[in-house]
Amino acid sequence: MKRNKKAIIVAALVFVAAILLIAYGIWGGKLQEKFSKKSDDFYPSKITDENIGEKINLSFNGGDIDYSILDIKDLYLYITEDPDADYEAEDYAAYWYGLDVSNLGGTDKTLIKHSVTEADYVQVNATIRKYDASVENTIRSELTVWLEDYYVMIQDCYEEDVFPGVTLEMFVEEELSYLTPYYLEITDVVVTKTFDGIPYIVAGAIIALIALLFLICFVFNLKKRKVIPAVLTVPVVILIVASIVLFNHLRTIASIDEVGLGMYTMKNYECTDTDELIDANISSIDEFIEWAVKNHYFNLPVSVNQENFGCAAFAATTPEGDHLFGRNFDYYTTDTLFIYSHPEGKYASIGCADMAFVNVGLGSSMSADSILGKGYMMVLPYAVMDGMNEKGLGVSILELTMDEVHEDTGKQPLLVFLAMRAVLDNCASVEEAIQYLDGFDIHTGLGNSYHLMLVDKSGDYAVLEWLDGEMCVTRVPAVTNSVVAPGEHYNEGSVDGRLDAIVEALGDDRVVTEEEAMGVLGIASSMTSLNEWSCVYNLDNFTVNVCLDTDYETVYTFKASDFE
């Protein structure tokens, strides 16, 4: 039979195009970074008055922006080093300079102060300006207060001297010497997302396979009606089986939605085997990772980010009688995931997780918008940091800078982080949760102890702490990062003014509106340099209001029906 040369050429070209598509999926990210990321050189220490008015194009990672230091509207502080600085050198220094965002809209302001992943970048057009004397003096004054609080906080968090031989005055003076009198007036912002090559690779592989089959048929004069169906049967069967096996994985991944910059939601279909998780007798983070990899990732490697955090929480009541549970999660700015979960035979719940735990999103190696990143996010229902269930029970975990807890009384072991998921799934009240957790030997990790705050819609509340081998239950309506149980350990941990500020702001009756409750969290967050989210859970109507990164003007509200 005569070969169809034209068909062979077309099939060969399609095959080559598919291979190029696969190659682009593999190396496209490097190409994007090489040709798209362009920026003027910017040396903060070398700017002079002669540079005032110059327009520059600058790329940076927003993770070094701190918009909570200055109480000056639309002026943020950015800390950076010269691009050619040697981090190991004795004269290494990081410089503070201002970002004026008064010309930007709300969305662009959020882009600036929220940051992006390591592979992403914010690109801005800006003009170099110089502070007038009054503004510079105000900045120096406010930065001084922040640096003093930072010095004390860091020293309190660690047993050893973090700044050996450096007094508070010396520390502040040195940092202030790096404050430049110049700032950048930003006119517009562009954020480039991490390149996700998986769709290109999958599409290229499918096209390449089909093109190769046609090419073989054309070259060897084979019957396409017989060859192609026979060869494609195997991958089609594999695809069908995989879809059945991965059905809940795919449903969960498909449910992930970005509802705001750095704010995502997910409906949990896959990680619903809480009883099996508890029965696995997990007592460490490593054991949990091993279990999750085996049961939900088919033994594929998954890494987690094991960091510590600070927090604040309180119980309050609205004038209408609804019961509120307020919570600050004080951590570096990362991406946040709100999860709706309703395992069969368990209570429905809404919980909040930090996506950096699985190295996804802001400041991490994977974009939350990539397929791989969403696959990693799937296990986060087991890592919620606070939440509430349909019965009106709220729970949150807060760090204590004390030695790890590893109870050994012969009871079933339970990792304190997993206790959050267990309580939300199984307990309807504070008292039920207390009795439930008393049946376990609690284990912490990450070098610290932790305590839990519980609040329910009956008005009951309690703080659970594990001290000297026993669970201590203390009925207090507010807590931060120090022990509240009376006795020799009282106030151990990290003591600061947040707890007193919360108690004072709430008043003796603790009656506040939901907006006022968020304001109380704002007061607490203003006393620390870190805040990832602030939540006000309404335990009576099963809704939650959320603000990210101390942006108390932007409020997200979630209820169960939002996840349907």
C-alpha cells in the first residue's frame, strides 16, 4: 500500500509539538523567571538626594514587608539588603525603607502587603522620594517602640541570650542606623504567579501518545480502526481505575477555591478517617507525616514546615445573646485555608489551617494555585489551628514556650495538634471535650508545650493544659501564650501585655458585637509583629468572620452553605 506522506508529516509535527509542550511544562518556570522577571538595581544604602524623583521598576518578595510597625496610613516598612551584599560578611546590614501605597487601590495594597511564594514575585513601578523631617521623626519614634518590644519578645521566647553582649539601647540604635530617609512612592503593582507545568506535561503526554499511534499506523500501513483502540484501551482503563481510586482526592482538590488574596476554602471529602488516625496511636509530628503519606499520598514523599507560633483567644457574648469565640493566630504572613469537614457519623465543622504547614503558598516552594500544591493541601483538615462545629463548640491551640509534653499513664497516645480534629468531629460541648481528652496521653512537639481553649454556645469555656503529668482545667475567658492554671507554673511561657489588653477591652461582662470582638483581636495583634489571621466564630449560628494579616477593613464571612 502507498504511504500517505502528508499524513506522516502532519502526525510527526504534532508529535514534536507535543514533546515541546512537555518540555515547556518541565522547564517553563525557568524560562518565565529568566525572561519575565526584570528589575532595576536598587541599592538602598547608595541613594542620595540626587536620586529623588527617579522612576524605577523593582521586583521583590513581599514577605519582608511589615505593615504593622507604623501607625501611618498607607506607609509600610520594607527591610532588604543590597543585592550584592554578602550575608556572611561582618559589615552585612539590612536596610529599612518606606513604601508609600497611597496611590494604589485596595486590591493592589493587599498584593503589596501580602507577599507571594518564593517562586513568585511582586513587581512595582515606583518613584524615589524623601521623607520630610516630621514624618521621618514619627517613623523613628514608632520603629523604636516596635524594636524595643521585639527585643524583649525574642529574649523572653528563648532561654539563651539571643543578643549576647548587646543591650536594648545598642540593638535599637544599630537598627535605626539602617533606616533610610528615602522611600518609594508606588504607582502600580503586578504579581506573577508560580508557573504550574503539570497541565502542560499531562496534555503533551496525551497528544504525544495519540500522534505516535497515528504516525505508526501511517508509516507501517496499519489499520487505524484496530490498532488505536487496542493500544488506547490500556491507558483508558488505567485512567478509569485511577479516577475511581482517587475520587475523593479529586473532589477535594476540585473544591479548593481562592476567595481572596491569600484566602482559600476547601470542602474535605478525603481526610475523613479521624477514628483510624486516632487509633494509629500517633505521638509525634513525624509519625503523623508517616501515617498521612501512607494513607492519603500512596507513600509519595510529602514534607511539612514545622514552625512555632503565638496566639490569643477569648470567649464573649453579643448583646443579642450569641456566644462568640475570638482567636488570633500570630504567625508570619502565609496563605490561609478554611476547611469545611463533615465525616459520616461525625459533626460538621469549619476550621482554619496554615498552608505553610505543607509548604504551599506564600513563602513556600509551591503555589496554592498549582495542581501539586492543591494535592498537598488535601491533608490540612488534620492540621487546623482553630475551628468550631455545628454543635457550637469552638477550639483553638496556643503555644507555650515550655518543654514538650509526653504523658505516659498507660492511656492511648494523642498528638495535641490532632486533638483539634478529634474534638471538632466528636464533641458537642466543653465538658464533653474535657472528658474526651482526659482519656488520652497527650503529646506535643516542636520543642514546646501547648494549651487548648474550648468555648461552647452554652457560655461555658475552659483552658486545658498538661502540667506535671496531668491535665489541668482552668475556667478563664481569655488566654494567650502563658500558663493560666494556678500553681507553680502560673504565667510560665511567653508573658506580654496582650492578655491584660484583651481582658480590659472586653470589660467585666464580655458583651461585645462581632465587629467589636474583631476590634479586640486587633488590639492584641497590634502588640505583636506577627499575625496571620483573626477569627470571630459565632457559635450559635455556625458562622465565622475572618481578617488576614491585620487588615481589619477586609472581612471574610463563612458559613456551612458557602461550601456546598
